Amino acid sequence: MTRVSLTISIALIATALLHGQSSLARLGGTISDPSTKAVPGARIQVKSTETGSLRTATTDNSGLFEIPGLTPGE
């Protein structure tokens, strides 16, 4: 079995909505292999430790992914 290391570049941006009553976050980044080639079709999972909710995304042909509408927290 071949083991592939992935490098994740992550940008987390929180956006406050009108009047500051609600805020959402977006998680995005690039998945690449050790030779810096993009990894298309990689599955990314984000799980809230507070609620247990699970969100997923799959990288595109350039290795990019984005998971919008996240509630900030742990």
C-alpha cells in the first residue's frame, strides 16, 4: 500500500452579517501531493466538535476546495 502525504493550504475567512447578529465562516484550500501536484477528487471532511455536524467537499481538477456556511467554533 502506497502512502501519500497531502499538503493542505487552508484559508479561513469569517464574515459578519448585518448587525453582527450572525456570522458564518468559509474554509477553502488546495490539496497537493509531496511533489506539489494537485490532487483532484480528494474528499475533505470538517466536523464540529460542538455539534457533531459533518460537512464535506471534494477537490476540483486543480486540487481546490471550498466549504462555505460554517458556524465558527471549535
